[in-house]
Amino acid sequence: MDNYSYLGKAWAYPPRLDAQNKMTVVVEKEENIKQSLWNLLSTSPGERVHHYDYGCPIRKYVFEVMDTTTQTLIREEIEKSIILFEPRITLNAVALEFNQTEGIMRILLDYTIRQTNRRSNMVYPFYLNEGTDLKLENYG
């Protein structure tokens, strides 16, 4: 039995086809966990059919003032979602880096994979401003 079978195997996110063998691209082990976390943070509760509670409700804070209270609430929502929907990891820490001029908050996750006791991390960019080239001088 593969010691890593608990870590799982799933379609890559976003789903895509391998042009060479015309099969769906599959990710395994640690990469599967990272993509699962990315998917969890990108999904708002209610978006997934037949699994309405799945997701992380951080989008509801987009128009809030990013003070200490709001950042604490965001951190708690992330921690709760990961505890509920990603049992393969133990979350060690959640840190938020907020850059108001860029309109982005980077969510830094530090976690340990339970099966292998291997520590890992990822950064999820949470955009507070829609669009790719927003400049304040253009909205004068």
C-alpha cells in the first residue's frame, strides 16, 4: 500500500486536458492538498451544488475596513473552513499581508501534512479590487 494514498489524487485545478495523451490532468499528494486549499479559499459557501456549506466566506469582507477586527474575523473564517474541509492537514498559522495600494491581501498558510508530518506553506492572493490595471488617477 502506498504510504501517500491518504494524500489523495484528483483533477488539477482548474481542470484541463493533457494535449499529449488526451487525458484529464491529475495531481497527487502535496500538490493535491495545495490545490484543494486554493479551491477552498476561492469558493464562497453556497456556490457548490449539493455541498452548499463548502467554501470560505472571506468575500463578505471585501468592502469592510481592513482594521484589526476585520483581519481577525477573516483569519477565523479561514481557520474554521480549513478545519472543516481539509482534514489532511494541521493548520499551524494564518498570516495576512495587506497592501492597500495594490488592493490585495496575501493570505499566508503554514500547515503540516498529517500523514507525512511534513511542514508546508502557501500564499493565496485575495484581491480586494477587481480588474488587472486599476489606477486611482484614471478615476478622477
